[in-house]
Amino acid sequence: MKEYLLKLKLLLPAHLVTTLGMVPVYGLIRYFTLVPLSPKLEYQFMAGVWGFVLPLLLPLVPLLSIFRYRLLGIVYRFDSDRGRYGISYLTYFTAVAVLLATSSYVTDRFGRLVEVSSPLELAEAPFGNFYTIEEFAIPRKWGTYFTDISTTGKGSKLNFHLLFASPFLSSPSDSVPESPEFWYGVRHSMSMSNRATKAKKDAALKAFQEASLKKMANWNFHKVTYFKRIPKSEDFFYYNRAIANRIRVNKQNQFVILEAVDEPFADRAGSSGAWIFYTWLIGTAGFLLFLLGGHPDLPIPSSRIRKFKKGSWVNISLSALQFSRGYVVTPIFLTIMLTMTVIMGFCGVLGGYLDNPDLAHWGALRRPEVTNGGWWRMLTYGLASTGPVLGLVHIGVFAFLGKRVEVIFGSRKTLTLLLVSLLSGAIFSMYAHPVYWVAGSSPMVLAYCVGFLMTLSFRKNPFPTGRFVACLGYVLFAFTLGFLDYMDHFANLGAIIGSLSVLLSSGKTRSRA
């Protein structure tokens, strides 16, 4: 019993901070972001970031800064880390579940309600999460739809969602405008086993679409208590795509969709508030049971802390961002690249071909914009990200090679190397693709690859096998993606030529040891 109380005293405060302590922090963040921080859609975070990604990331702050070090005070048989991992995972997933319940509660309970008398007032009304409209009309047998198909349950369940939209009118006698801004949304859903044959799934999809559209032909559009505004999300883009195809007008996802809800407004939050406590209680009960294993070893030996820090992937990753003598340029560029990758991913730039028009808002490169005064795009395109996956690949290779390159060549020459690689890559790209949006950090990463290969003549022992493999692997990776239009061959070729011109120019390296 004494040992259990010691373990409880050691870990329970950290568990409480990681789980319950994050509830007010996240709750305030979610409350102040119910209305988008930016009026421009391009710079608004996706709804899934606030409601799902942030609850996944926020508990990592106390978990990695406090909880994991306190775990070193518990020793398991054979000094195994499995017990520590088990407690960490249990605390983390408890915190995530609690924050997901908090997200649902705050969004529904504190969302802004906007009341208008007719659709004409919607354009002048403030941004809201929920709306009530006293009098409105919907054109009969006039609308558009999009069918979304997804899987859940590790791919075992197939889900169909038909999103139907029709424009708001002030009265039944009004004609449909050329480009209506506000649309009435209705969602139909159906699920089935994904293990069925393709023929059965195709037949089920067709029957679902026909049944949904038949319902909409006789739909009572006035059977609604309030409307819920669709935030920036996949459904929002699906609705906008269907609308743009129907009216042949592309407003760059600026249509507003209000989905009808036929439930009492007072019941919108349901029991989500109570589930904040229920999920915490269930997770904490498991935590207390798991704490029966292991033995306390206090005070924690300093040798164990040093060993843990040395082998921790978190500390190794963060070391790439830490400034030191002769290592300044790489951490600055890494921080900018990481920030841009995260923010752009949160705003919905999730990947795809380089000529994505959304890249224009983030400093991407194109000849007409540069010739019209946007010369700064010849540098900023290398800091933008075409998606989180590709962006993290760039960041990982850049960090892996960066310290060696900068320490050997010096910070000043390294900065020149990166800037010249961007400029030369931009010149080659604009010459080859005058109307092609280009973005991504591959020119700078390839500059470091060239620099790394040239450092092999300076330091021979031990041979950096890991970095050598990463360097050649990335070059092959970039070369392959260039044929798929995910990378620009000409920008990369210009970067390599520019890098060689800098590194082969006169000037001594900082270190040859």
C-alpha cells in the first residue's frame, strides 16, 4: 500500500494536469474560435483542426514536458519500458477523449445564434454558428447534390452521404438568382457492410441516391427549428462543388450552406457536457488500476534521466531547432518551414498537384505575379508547403543534413546557398512554366543534398551512412515525383545548378576536421 501511495503521489498530479487541466485551456481556445479568426476563407482553419486535431495535439504538451519524466520514478521488471508506455498511452487517450467531448459541448452550447426575418438579411447579419429564419421560400424541384462515400470501422463499414442544396428565396414568386449566396442544405445518410460484392454496393448506392432524391421532390423545407452553418470542412467543399457545377459559377467556395435541424434548440448540446466527466472517470479508473504494476524508485537517479534524454526521439528532434555556435541558419529555416507546413495544412492545403490555385495565397511562384511586382515570390515559394506529408519529408531531410552542412561551410555561406538555390530554381521554373503555380521546399533540400555530398571529402571517418542514404533517397524521391507533377523538375534543376555555383566558388570552409 505504501508503494502504491508513492506512485500515486508521483503520477496522479501529472495525470490530472494532462487530462482535466487541458479542459479549460482547450475550452477557451474553442470558445474564441467558434467564429473564424480570419474573415478570408483561405486563411481559416478547417473545422476538423479545432474539433479533432487540436484535442490530439494539446495533451502532448504536459505529457512530454512533465508526465514522461515523472514516469522514470517507476521501475518495472527487467527495466522494461512497456509499463511506462502503457500508463502514458492510457493518460493520453483519456485526455483526448475528454477534449473531444469538450469540443462537442462547447461548439453546440456556446455557438452564436443569429436570428433574421428573411434571407435578404443574411448577407448583412454577423457570422453565426446557428440561424433562425422567420420567413423563407425554396424553389421546387430545383437543387443540386453531391454523394460522399467513405468507410469506417477499419474499412468494414461503407457509408453513403447525399448532400442536397437549394437556394434560399424570400418568397415563392421570386426567381432563382444567377449566383445565390445562401443555400438550404439537407443531408441523407446510409451505411452497409463493405464486405459485400462490388455489384451489391453499386446497386445499394444507386438505390440510395434515387430514394434520397425522391424524398427531396416532396420535402417539407419548412419543417425546421433552426439551421446549422456548415464550417470550412470536407462537406463544405462538397456542397460548394455541387453548387458551382449546377449554376456554372465558381465563387471559390464562397457559398454559405445552412443545414436544417428539426430538434429543439435548447437540446442541441445533448449530454455532451456530462460525457466530459464520464470519459475522464473511465480513463482515470483504468489509470489507477494500471498503477498497480511497477515499483517506485525515488529519488530518480540522474544517470537514468541522462540516458532517457539521450535516447528520446523528442529531444533528438528538438535539438535540430536549437541554436548553437555555427548553427543558426538551419534552425531559422526549419522553424519557418514547420510553421508554414502546419498552418497551411490546418487551413486545408493538404496536398495535390503543384498547380493548386490555393497556393497563390501563400506566396507561391508564378511568372505573371512576379512580373507584376511580386518579386518576393521568388523566395517565399520555397517556404510554402504543398501538403503536410510532403512538407514533413522536406523538413526531415533538411534537418537531418543541415547541421553537418552548416557547421562545415559556415552560416554565411549556408545562407547564400539557400537563397541562391531558391532564386535559381525560381528563374528556371518561370522560364519553363510561365502559368504554373510552384511551391515547396525541395530546392532548399536539394541544395543541402549537394552540400552534404561535397562534405564527404572533408570528413572521411566515420562515414555518415544514414545521411548518405537519406540524401540519395531524397534525390530519387524528388526525381520520381517530378514526373507526377508533384514537384517541379525545372525548379529542382535550377536549385542544383545554383548550389554548385555557390559551393564551388572561392572561399574556405569553416571546418575540415
